[in-house]
Amino acid sequence: MIRVLLADDQGLVRAGFRALLDAEPDIEVVAEAADGVEAVRLTGQTRPDVVLMDIRMPGVDGLEATRRIVADPALAATRIVILTTFELDEYLFEALRVGASGFLVKDTEPVELLRGVRAVAAGDALLSPGVTRRLIAEFAGRGGAHPAAPEPSLEQLTDREREVMALVGAGLSNEEIAARLVVSPATAKTHVSRAMVKLGARDRAQLVVYAYEAGLVRPGWLG
């Protein structure tokens, strides 16, 4: 059973998501929060698998709530999906930097929402490579009002790990990376995992952001 916490200041939005999610046999909504403080508190209490977090809430916003949840070692198994109205959102980019596992626009199709919750619960990133490219091109070079995450150092990576990280950043799956490098999917997965561990990336989504920020991949790199 996938346990989900809904964090959004609009009750109608939460009610709609709850009705959709609770109708699925493998998903259960365990709590609802109307602001960031409540989201952090209830996440600590209920330990959900996935938090659907509105990026813009009054008081403590979704970005700060994400930062607090990610910083809590006791919540390392909880994955956060950011809910946003606009794909190109400076707060969204920073949320990915600090450890959110991906994002969904609020008017996404129900089938995409369900697919996204299941994918993140299974450990996958929920990112559109095209949107991620635009986000990073737009916001990576800006200072912003919020403190940045530590800059990742690639010196500890092997040449192959850097190559694999670049392919992750370009949106390739482990199977696609394996085919491109003529290795087994298990080997590709091992390289991805080692790069994540060495860089302290919470998950594949954060590794994608690091790949762009380090200049390992650029828009159009794979043609």
C-alpha cells in the first residue's frame, strides 16, 4: 500500500486528489495539510511514502517544508512530489535541488497523477527532461532568495560515472544507458547508484539537477 500525504492550502484541491487516490486499491491518503508547518508535522507523524506538496502556501511554503522534510534523517524514505501551477517556477527548481523527487502541474490528467505517485513510490524520478532543461536554463544561474544547496563536486567520480550521470541528466533510463554504453542494465544501475552516493544525491531527480549544474549535459546534447 502506498501511503500519501496531501499538502495544499486549497481544500477543494485536496478533496479532489483524495477522492482520486483513495479510489485506487494500492493507494491510501493518510493525512492532509493546509500549510507547510502542518505538512512537516504530519509527515513526521505518519511517515508517508509520498508527499504531494503544493509549492506555494501561506506562511511556510512548500519549498521550505520540502527542505525540512528532506533534512530529517528519520524521513529518508519519504519522497516529495511538488505540485505547481506553472512548469517554469523558480521555487520548483530550488525544490528539486534540495531533494524533491519530481513535480506535477495541478491540472495534470488523473492517470498521470496516479502513474506519478506510483513511480515515485517505487524510487523513480518524476521529471520531464525538456521541462528540467528549461528550468535550469532559466534559474540555475540566479542567486534567489533562498539559500542554495551545496555545489556538488565531481572530482570523486570516475570517468564512467560522469558519463553515466550525463546520460541520466539527458533523461535516459538505466536500460537506455546500458544500450548506449553496451553494458548490462545492472551495471548501468550500479554506476548511477555510486554517483548518487558519492554526490550525496537523495535520488535520481537530484542527480539530474546536479548533471545540468555541473555542465555535464546541455539542451540538445543528444540531438
